[in-house]
Amino acid sequence: GQLVESGGGLVQPGGSLRLSCAASGFTFSFSNYVMRWYRQAPGKERELVASITNGGTNYADDVKGRFTISRDNAKNTVYLQMNSLKPEDTAVYYCNAVLFRESSWGQGTQVTVSS
């Protein structure tokens, strides 16, 4: 399958952004896939930010209460609403879809939080 992220950009501290990840060409129905957002800051390892299944959502501790992951299965799209952004949220954000042994990654979208 293919994942295409969008919505990144430059934002001031305290601001908001909404990332989107559009999926296509998957073997099974999009609704079956576990969808995750990761991020990778310069010089750091890629880390899991949030995940969503049909059973619920999970978040990394440092984004709880600020970020919200959601999905629209009719549009084959997953979103990441990011509020109260901090400079340490600066990273390339990647979308990931997993089901059984199938795993796909997007190309990433840059988020920069700076005044």
C-alpha cells in the first residue's frame, strides 16, 4: 500500500497543526489496519507518537492531552491533530499502517515549531 502525509509546516510555540495521511492500494480494507504516527527528530531515533485501532487509541506520554489521533475509514485517511506545540515536537512525522505481516510507511512530513 501507499501512504501520503500532508499538513506539516512551520508553527510558533503554542500553535496547532493537523497532519493527514491518505492510504491507497492496500490488500485489505483500510479499517482493519492499525495506524500509527511516528516522528524522528535530528540525531534521534524514530519514536512512536500515537496509534489507533478500531478498539481505541494510545499516545506517547509527552503528547498526551495535546495530540489527538483519529481516522476516517470512508476516506482511507488518518489524522493527527497537534495542539499546544512545543519546540521539542520538531521532527519529521511519519505515518505507518500495519496488518499481519503487511507494513507500509509514508515519506514523512516536516513539522517545525519555532518562534
